[in-house]
Amino acid sequence: MPVLKRMAPVAASLAIIFAVTVGLFYIRDTNGGAQHLIFFYLLPTAFVAMIYGSVLAMFCAIVATLLATFFLYPPIYSFYVSDAREVGELILFAGMGLIGAKCVAELRRPSEKVAEPDRLL
């Protein structure tokens, strides 16, 4: 049972990323190849960082990058990206996703009390 308890956040986070992927794939398909859809992954990644912490959010950012490469960039259903600008966009998103996950998780972390120096009276 403890393994299932530890895997629940991972499963929930991946479910969020997969749901966003399905939505973006549908948008891309109906709008004739909409551009820059990968940046819509930033919101769910930040959401995962707020709830579960930075490590899981960073994992989600990596998974989102791979899913976007496979489903959103031509050629579809391949990890090869034909346009160098789109490769740059993927790299930019991966960096923003990783940094954003860490920043959001740090903002959610409880603040530490600063020790006051001893006063000499």
C-alpha cells in the first residue's frame, strides 16, 4: 500500500500532462497546425509544482517536452523535429519549465525563521 500512496502524485501529474496533450493535439489538428502550443504546458507544470513540489514538476516538464515533440511538431508521431526554430522553442520551453517549477516550488515552501542575534543590553 505505501507504494501506491507514493505513486498517486506521479499518476495525477502525468494525467494532467496527458490531458493537456490531448487538448493541444485537438487544437493543433482543428486549427491547421497552430504554433507555439508547447507554452500551454507551463500552467499545469506550475500547478504540479504548487501541489507536489519541484521534483515532480521538473519531471512533468521533461515529459511535456517529449510529448510535445512527438504529438505537436511536424513530423507528427516522431521525435524528429524538422524546423530548427521549433527545436529552439522546445529547448526554451524545457528551460522555462524547469526553472519555473523550481521557482514556484520555492515560493510555496514554508519560510524559515531567521535567527535574531543576541542583543547585549
